[in-house]
Amino acid sequence: MIKIEIDSKSLDERSGTSAKGKPYLIREQVGYAHILNEDGKPGKYPVRCKIGLEEKQNAYEPGFYSIDPRCMIVGDFDRVAIGRLRLIPAAK
């Protein structure tokens, strides 16, 4: 299972107007993904990643999380994919 570590409540927000004239807001929080390598063993180091947040969503508290199974969708060509990423506290 993938673990995501959040070490700070800091977020990055960017906003502007698209080329088509629509306003946008991007909110992201930095995390660290503890992923497995091709052998199924934990990687030596976690990988820095960005977690997208909804417009009014609070930042995740520092701690360990896993991916909420409700994020899984069946997408194009009937392939399983991850939709909007959401995190849930990791089991201890």
C-alpha cells in the first residue's frame, strides 16, 4: 500500500485567468510518497509529490495517510484509474 507523508500544513495557491478567459485556482500541498519498487520492496527514500486540494478544502494535518479507495474510478477504455486524489489517515 502506498503511504503519503504530510509534514507541513503549508499550501501553494496559484490563480489567474486561462487563455479562454476563465478564472482558475490551483491549491496544492507537498507530501512524500513512500512507494514500492519493482521488486515490491519499499523504496530507499520517499518521493516528493503534490496533493491537489479543492477550493475550500482544509490542508491535511501533518501525519501519514493512504489513498482513499473511493478515489478509484473506471475511466476511458474501461481502465481502472485514480480520480481526484483524496487521502485518509493511515492505519497504525
